[in-house]
Amino acid sequence: MPISERKDPDLTIIIPVLDEDESIPELVDRIRSVCDGAGFSFNVWFVDDGSNDDSWDVIETMHERDARFAGLKLRRNYGKSAALALGFERADGKYVVTMDGDLQDDPAEIPGLIALLETGYDLVSGWKKKRHDPFTKTVPSRFFNFVTRRITGIPLHDFNCGLKAYRREVVKSVRLHGELHRYIPLLAAWQGYTRITEKVVQHHSRKHGRTKFGLERYLRGFLDLLTVSFMTRFASRPMHFFGSLGTLAFIGGILISLWISYDKMIHGNPIGDRPLLLLGVMLILVGVQMFSVGLIGQMIVLPRMERLDAIQIAGELAPDGRESLES
């Protein structure tokens, strides 16, 4: 069939795997049963993120049996965000589903996720309301999700759930690196895809192998949360962030300086050996520096924002009302 006549599938499923050779065959059978039963045309990309077991050999065997199941192999372990980004590049389905390869995510949830997308949502995130994990994972996860909800303003209960469904244009618009896969809903909302919801999904106990994540991921996740929160809120207006902090520091330093000057003139107290003098001078200097950083940042982003304004004025927005600009 000519490329121009080729029809895109209804669904692309992206599954990052790391040492999951025992789980892949059963996962393939479940996905095939669910998608065929629901009448979806589909393809699946297994992204082997540097496995040290026989995962790649199993993926190749699955592909030989059913060409709808294909694989991408990374030379070493780059992390889940890199694996998902690679899968997003290859996604050609109308809808895109991501899930983990350890059988804890249930393929039977896929039709329900797609049904919500068809009602108009851009992104549907799974919520593992009842988790089959040890408390060393569930308690930190609940605290992490609580903090993330408060900072981002997105009311999801389980940001880290690997089972999510998207419209294809959403995954094509987000840029993943580091550990940002946890914050795809926030990155999507930043691009204008704000119709986000969640669905309670079944979570299963791990059948094979062991978890690949430790508690250190929450520290990395928190640092990434600060990064992505800054980028989504202040990337186009850094002066608002640095300028506000600089102004507060500068005013604080001036008030301290005025106070110790008043104390010297009225009460005759010496100021040369007072810690308040050093604090006041330091706050003034920090305020000037922060304000300068914000001004330089604003000058850097100004050309990009002017280009975006020009595109909007010229009416050259994408068909769905959004324009994706390369950084």
C-alpha cells in the first residue's frame, strides 16, 4: 500500500522495559486479547532500556510472531524518560498509551482510558488507588503526590503511575529528559493541553523480578519538580521570578540599613561590629544580583516571545489552535 494511503492505527502502546524477559510474553498475550477484543487497530513499541537479561531476544521473538509488536533497543540504561521520548517519536496511533512492562499495569484498563479520551480529554492518567506495594513505596509516594498536587495545581492522585493515555498530538508536543516522565501532565498543560483527568485502575503485585527504583528517586523527583515548575511558570517571564526575589531582598537590606543608621544617630550605638550591618549589605547586593539575572533572562527570552506573538497575529496557528515552536 502506498504511504499516502496507509491508515494510522487507532492506538500505539509504548512500554519501557528493563530486565523484564519473564513478563513480556504474558504482557503481549494480554494486550493482544484486550485490543483485538475491543476492535482496536494497534501497534506496540517495547523500548529496551539497556536490559542485562534476555528481554531483547524475547522482544524479537514476539515481533516474529506478530509484527504489531516491535522493539527499540538502547545501548545502555538511559532512564524511563529517554525510553518514553524515543517511543513518542515513533508513535503513529490516534491515541497513545504508556504502561510498565512488569505486569503490574493491567492492559484490561486500556479501553476505559480510551473511552475517556473520546469524550474530549487530552490526557487520562491512571490512579493506583489500591496499590500492591510495600509501605516503603506507598507512604513516600503519597507524600510525593500530595506535594506535587499543591505545587503544580493539577489535581491528580498518582503522577507516577505508568499507565496513561494521550491524544497523539500531546505526546508530540512534550519534551522529556532527566526524570521528567513523572510530570508529563504538567508539561502537557504548559503546552495548552489542559483537559486532564484520571481514572482508578487495577494494580497488580509484581510476578517476576524486582523493582528497579529506590527511595532516591523521590529526591531526584523533587528536584525535577522544582525545575519543571519554574520552567512552566517563569520560562517566558524570568523577571517575574528573579525580580520579585531581588526586590524583596533589596527592600529588606535597605530597611535593615535604615534601622541601624537610625540606631546609630539617635542612640549612639556602634554599627561596625553588628551582624545586622553585614546582613543588610548582603541583602542589598543579592537583591541587585537577582534583579540583574532576571533582566538578562528576560532579554534572552524576548526574541522567542516576539516570534510567538508574530505567529499568533499572522494567524499561523496549528489546526487545533496550538503552535509548537522549536526552542
